[in-house]
Amino acid sequence: MTPKGSSAPLGYWLTPVIADILRERSSDSLAVCIGTIGAKSPSVADILLFREELDFVGVRKAKVLTDGELVASLERNVATILSRVESSDIVSECYVCECGLLEIPIEQVRFLKPKTFHIENGKVFCVVCGGEATTSTQSRFCMFFPESAFGKSPQIHPRSYSAEIRDLMGQIRRNGICVGKNRPTGFLYSERNLDVELVWQTMPYELIHQENDKRLVLVVSNHVLKQGLLAILLARTLGFNGEIHLIVTPYINHPGTVGKWCLEKLAELGHDELTARFMLANSLGWSLKDATLSTVVSEVGYRRLRLFARRVAESRRSTDNPEKLVEDINHQTLTLGLKHVFNPDKFDYARLSGLYSS
């Protein structure tokens, strides 16, 4: 994750909260990775604030670390991968910008989520320098995954993303991925500048390798679905043969002005993790790619919410099946739990296990 400072909307915290619920329900450990080695490297103050806000949303038992702490190991991973795959230089027409961040093949723009660029009136603009992108013929360093990387498919939750994952895997298998940049990035392989994302995407493998874990569970927003899939393919290329689950969360839209839904504003109004976790979980409809932030908490009442949280915390149930998380943590189940909070025999609060802990 990339720290966004105090302006991060509440929906930004959905992914780590879902990962924390899964940790609470299972025997898995949780790692939250902070991206620091890219073009938009966060400040020390931003990283400290990120850790404080993780605590505010109740994510307190995670191993929080930056990619910079593991950079030597990540570079070794990349060198190992590139020694095992086929690679070549491919010439194509690309959108480029003045600061050098953008090097996007023209034919791929319509398929990409706008993370490093945005489009206005049919024109492409860089999010860093703000300049309009121009077109240029570029030589791009690309790699092609071995067939072994595609042999053991991850388990996808929810399953509605399975077709999209298959399509993405087909594209990557046919076309490979660009892993080089024409601008200096700080990472070199055979005198080529490497895309920082390639380095970052080996971090899940590095963490499970260090812990000697046999299972990898990735929780990602659907806006970074391709990046999550690439992390899995890179882990396979590095030799990880264990069980892999990919949990895909919806993207949360915020009603009205986004700024009023940040954690700082919630804290000013006297809210805490009970409110934040309820609002996020109550927004979930796993069949939706885009969900709207639930704001009904103002109608619930703090006494009722505290009792609801206590019922959930006292009804712990462990499961190592990530699919159960997708089935249980959603708006409909929370609505039922709230309805019966004064008559707990009428609802199985263990279905919401992990949302709150004692």
C-alpha cells in the first residue's frame, strides 16, 4: 500500500481491514506492505501516520514493513526471475510524459486502471508532473513467464472474478509484461532500468519465503487486480508451489465530498474503530465491483453498536477457508446481526467472527 496522508478516504482502509478479519478467523499471519521505492515515495511523517491510522481501524496484530527494508532480497528475487524467463526488447508506440513516469503502449491505455495517468477529453495526463502525454516510439524490455507459472491457478474469491482472471492470464501468457523503463529507476539488470513495480511485486513471495509459509493469501482491491495476479505469477516463477488464494475487494465510492470521510474527520466526531470497521463491512456486497460507503451508522446508535461488537467478539469461530469470509462479511449479514442484538439467540454472531475481537 502507498500511504496517502491524512486525506485517505475511509474506503482506502477496506483491504487491510478485510485482511485483518481473515487473520483473526484463521491461522494465517498478516503482513501489511508499505510502498516507498516508487516515484511517489512517501515521507517519514506519512509512514508514521499510516501506522497510526492502521491502529485506528483496529489492525494491530499485523507485521507492518516497507519494501525498502527488504530491497536487497527483492532485487535478488528479480535477478532470479529474469535468469529463468525469456525476455526481449519490443518496439511500440507509447504515451510518454515530461517527467518520464509514463511509458504506456497506446493500445493498452484503454485496458489499464488510471493509477499513473488520467484522461480528460481524450487526452492522457501524468498524475505526477501533470503534463499532457505525447506519443513516441519506445523500445521496451519485456519478459515472458514460463508455462510452469500458469500451471496451478489461484483460488479466486469471490468467484465472479474468475473469468476476468482467466482473460488477464491469457493476455500475459501471449504478450508478456513490460519490466523495463527508459528513465532511471534505481534498479538495473544487464544495464537496463527496471520498473519498480516488478521489484515491489516480489514482496509477497519474499515474506512467505522468510516465514516458510505453505499458503499465500493476497487481499487486493479490484482496481489492482492485474498487479495481484502478477505477484502470484512471480511467486510461482520463483518456485512457490503452495496454496494461493486471491481475495478481491470492491472499490468503495464515497457519497458527497470524499474529504469528509477520512479517519481524521471520524476521530473529530468522536468515532473509533467500532464505527470504522462497521462502516466498511456494512458497505460490502461482494458481487459488486463498486460499492458505496455505508453511512447508516449514525442511525444505529453507539450503545447498540458497542453491544453488537461485543456479541461478535464473544462468538469467535476459526476457519482456514477464505471463501467463508466472502460469504459472511457483508451488508446483509451485518443487518441481521444488528436486528437481533438484544435477542442474540436468534442470530449466529460467529458468522461475523473477526470483525471485532475482545
